[in-house]
Amino acid sequence: MKKRLFSIGIVLVVGLLVFWAEFSAAPSPADSDSAKVIDFTLKDLDGKDVSLKDYRGKMVLINIWATWCGPCRVEIPDLIKVRKKYKDKGFEILGVVVSSKPRDVFAMVKQMKIDYPILWGTPEALAQFGEINAIPRTFLLDREGKIVEDIVGSRNFKFFDQMIGKYFED
């Protein structure tokens, strides 16, 4: 009898945890933030201003990363491949680097042959995305600059290809 009561208790606890996790999750981009247009101007590696407004009309993937972040390093080659596949279809990637020494950023960009724009992140620009408590953190913006996808953690080419591809289906 004790084993049965223990089993029932475990099932109830797991059920409550699942219920709590489901209803306490952060809102998805399709919720309140989707109406918000993301807009910033950041410096690129050459010190030139790059405005997100210049990319209106394109799908833009914002990838927030740092040189010391292992998972960030892992996904960069796949981001380069995704950009190559979609850049002629109205797509761009903007890498926003945070918490990194400039010399490390320049060395990594050269070593990994990153061919998409890299921008120096600022707290003001990042605040538009809400709390960033893990990197890499990736946001896909629609052609109007609204968040349509929010990805925490490293992903691979197949994931990005499927996610982005659905916005380019005829």
C-alpha cells in the first residue's frame, strides 16, 4: 500500500511540475512582444553606424554571442551556411557581440571567416529583446522588424534552415 501511495504521490508531483512549467513560461514572441518593432543603431567592427532600419523589408536573424562562449563558436559555421543559402532571398544575419575584448573579436571573425556584419552590443540595444540571461541567443525578425522567433542556446544548420525556410516558402 505504501508503494502505491508513493507512486501516486510521484505522479501528482510530476503533474504539478509540468502544469507549473507550462503556465509559468515566458511569453512567446507571438504574444505581447510581437507587436514591438525592434530598432537600434550599433557600431560595426569598422566603427560605422549600422541601423536596423536599413534592413526593413528583409528577414533578419540577430545572433547575440561572445568570443568566450563555446556554444556560440559551434553554431557560427552553420550561421554562415544559412546566410549563404538565404541572403539572395531577402535575408541577413547580424551578429551582436557582447562581453568580449575587441582583439578577441577581430581574431575570431578572421579565424572563422564570419562574413555577416558583426556589431558591438550595448545594454540599451539588448534591452529591447527583454532579459538576455544566456548566450547564444538568437532572434528572427520579420520584414517589419518584429520578433517572430526566439531561440536560446546553440543550434545547427538543419534547425536554422527549417526555421528560416518556412518564411520563404512560396
